[in-house]
Amino acid sequence: MAATAGTAASQALSFDPQDCGPAYREPRAEPDGAPRHSISEVSAASGLTPHTLRWYERIGLLDPVDRTHAGQRRYSDADLARLAFLGRLRQTGMSVSDMLRYVELSREGDRTFQGRRDLLVAHREEVRQKIADLHAALAVLDYKIDVYSANSADSGKK
């Protein structure tokens, strides 16, 4: 039952990281009227723990999250878009400090396009280098597997 609920939450809270740009450019001074999602729903959909979600808010990766009259966090669709984008940055190995720098620049508006671009270009080069390193390591693994496969075949013939 829990797996079904998690799957349903993930499907209901799907978000596209390509749609993240507006989420950082549009401040949420007024409620945006979007459906609200509980921290447990967002945790299940994003794969982040509630502790991490609260930490992201505390350090400024997320804007302060709306709350119910009882104080429970309610995440908007814009928050989900931000989390999707941040998740992609983390998958590439971007440091939290660089993610914070990107978010801070984004909040400053259009005049920071070049700074954001520069940050992402530099990080892209790091990612490309990691990919090249992984390809080299994979080639070594493939070679060793081929050596052992050939030895196994030769051993079977004797």
C-alpha cells in the first residue's frame, strides 16, 4: 500500500525541469493559487527527505514555503519546479554553494543572466570532464572483462 501511495504521489507531483526558469524569476509575494502539496508528498515525489526539504528552505535554496494555519508546509507547483531543477544540478555534482550562488543570481533578475550563464558553463565543463573520465574507466573495465572472458573460454577448452 505504501508503494502505491508513493507512486501515486510521484505521478500526481510530476514536474519538468525544463520549466524551472520562471520559478526563480517570479517572486511569490501573493499566493499563486496553485495546488498545495504536503512535505510528505513532495518528499515522495522528489526523493528528498523532509529534513533535506526543510534544510533547502533554511539555507535559501527554496523561498520560504507557504504554511497552513496549523503551520504545516504546503509546497506550490513553482516550488516543485525549483526542486526539479536543483535535483538536476545535484545529479551533475554541482556543490550546494554553487547552487546557492545560482539561486541568488536568479533572484536578482535579468541583469544576472551572464553570471548565471558563466556559472553553468563552468560547471558544464566539469561535468564533461567527469564524463570523459568515466568513459576512460569504462574502457578499462571492458578490457579486463574481455581478458577474463577469453581466459574463461580458454580454460574450458583444456
